[in-house]
Amino acid sequence: MKAKKDIQQIPAFEVINEVKKAVLGKDDCIVKAVAAILAGGHILLNDIPGVGKTTLAMALSKSMSLKQNRVQFTPDVLPSDLTGFSMYQKDTGTFVYQQGSVMCNLLLADEINRTSPKTQSALLEVMEEQKVTVDGVAHEVPSPFIVIATQNPFGSAGTWMLPEAQLDRFMVCLKLGYPSMEDEINILKGLQKKEEVQSVISSRELLAMQKAAEEIFVQEELYQYVGNLVRRTRTDPLIDLGISPRGMINILQMAKALAFLRQRAYVIPEDVEDIFLAVCGHRIIPSTKARVAHMDAEEILKEILNGTAAPKTI
């Protein structure tokens, strides 16, 4: 089966190449972030400070011509700062809706674990519903709408880490990690070119790519393969909490988006395998048995992948 001509003509790789100007040596993370956006999902960047989480989000926004807002979360950020509020207009005698920061295409929620659970919940509700309701009136957020949230896994004293039910709202969780020595030297030499990132597609083109990615073909055997992987996370003695149905859907959505980026009109097992850890790593809870064996989520998921037979495809 050959890739469709219209898929080959869509300039998704131009976005990736632009983001690479600002984020050096993290090609895999960039590709998965772009795939998550094509799949219509939200992204959690869970890593230490200073490795380029905010830079990645800003570069993605600029390369796709997206209206972007940034909120630096602190304990005093209120839900209304995100969703907006109604203000009384004396001259007209009416209440007028004042937009909150979610009224954009890409919201960078910086250090989401440093704000209160009430504010976190307000954001997560918008992520799910794609609208806000203020004084009984619903207001749709712009389309596309993407949230890229960052959090620092260390130094969490005095913070509110997202519970598992809320982590499940993020399609992928990515970790950039430290750059290689070569990339660090290039950073020191000033080869990161944040200011040179150009807008290469419009938001309308992004919506068209999202629609094209959604229509990627999936063989019946691949549905069964994804189902088998998910079932194993729910029965493995090393896991206390397995993958939810939402997580299962996200696996397939990401696999389709990755196939699209790889210029194929159909999904193959390698697409599923390549995104499995990014989609599932933040969703499972290792059991006591796993912790005693010093096994983390990534190691457990790799064992599940290796122990699940992949189907033969066209």
C-alpha cells in the first residue's frame, strides 16, 4: 500500500526542521511532540529545569503560526485567570465576558504542579471539553487548541503533583533529558537559533493535517495488537493501575500521527511500538513487587512490548 499523494505534500517536516533550530539534539522528542499535536492531544513535559521545555513549546507555537499564551503557575493563580470572568459594564448595565488565558491555540502551562488543585482542575476541564462556562454561558476555545504543560519531578515540596486521573488527560508525557556533549558545546557556541524559527504552516493547514492523520488506515490485526498491549498492563503483577480506555485510544491516535509523519497512509506495528512508552509511561502505577525489584514504568512497559507478539501487516 502506497502513501497517498496529498499526505506526501503536507509540509509536516518543515515544522520539525524549524523546531530543531531552537532545540538541539532532541529529534525524537520533537517528532513525538509534533505527532501529539497532529493527533489532537495535549503534551506534558516532565523534566528538570533548564533542559529546553519552554523553548520547545515556544518553537512549536511559532512554527505553526499559533496564537500562544503562557501562564507561569504559582499558588495564587486562580481558575478565572485561565477561564475568564464576567465584568459589569456600568454604561450598558450588563456583564461582559473577559477572556482568560485559555483563549488561544497553544497554552503553555509552565510548572503546572505549582498551582492549586482547583486551578489545575479548571485547566484540565477545558482540555477535555474544549470550552469554558462562565456564569452559565459556554465559550468555545479556538481551534486548534493545544496545552503543553511542564512540571519538575524534583523539588516537589510545597507543590501539588497531578494525580493519575488528571495525568490521563495528557496524550503523551515527554522527557527531554540532558543534551549530549556535542550538543552542549553547540549550545555554548550559540548555535541554538530561537529567533530564527519561522512560521511554516498556518493554523488552517494544521487542522487539515490533523484531519488527514485521523484518516490513516488501520488493519484489523493492529486493533487487536493495541488491545493486547493494553490488556497486559491491566493484568501484569508489576502494575497496580493499567491503561485506561482513553489511553488505549491515544495509542492508536499517536500511531496514526506517526505513520502520517513517516509519509505512510497506514499504520504498522513499529508505529505503535515507537510511541507506546510516551503514551503509557505516565499512566501506569508500578506495584510494590516492581518497586522491590527496582523496576520503573519504562522497564515494565518494555517487557510488555517484548512479550507481546506483533502482527504481520501488509
